[in-house]
Amino acid sequence: MSKLTADIEANLTLFIEETQETAKVWGLTNEEGWLACDSTEFENSEIMPFWSSKEDAELHNVEEWADFEVQEIPLDVFVQDWLITLDEDGVLVGINWNSALEGKELEPATLAKMYL
């Protein structure tokens, strides 16, 4: 059962805590690459969603995203490589989207600072 709620700030806190505990981040990928979509908060911005648990990522592996697979990313690689590259590319990160596809949308550098 998902720990995610309608409180996106609490879901962000849960993301930081769980990923530090497990040293894993979860995303969705297929043969074309990692899932990215248009931001609902920021106009003309692309966002890449990530989750702190495999189970929560799997909840989104349905309908238009059914052809994606849940993939693990080691936390150190995520923070030291992914977030830097995404920031350079101007891609936002979506954190722990709940079942209503609601979650915090952040600049990657902002998320990286939360791990310091």
C-alpha cells in the first residue's frame, strides 16, 4: 500500500527520507528512454517523475505508461549524475507523484541541495 498522500510536501519529505534509507530511486523507462512529460505547473517545461519506492512507481505503470518498466537508480548516481545532467538540460523532476499524478515539481539542483 502506498504511503503517498494528497500532501505533496509530505511526499517530498518521504522521498528524501526513503531514498536516503534505501539508497535507491525509482523511475519508468522503455526502449525509447526514461519517462518525461509536460509540466502541469511550469509552462513549456519538461518533467521527469521519480519515486522513493518501487511499489509507488509500479502504480503508475498503467494506461498510457503501460509500456514502461520500473527501473532502479542508485541514489549516489541519481544525485551526482542524473540531477546535474537534468539541471543542465533544463528538465524538472517530479517527486513521488501520488495516484492523482500530483507531486512536487522541482529544479534538479533544488532537490540535490536537500541531500546536503
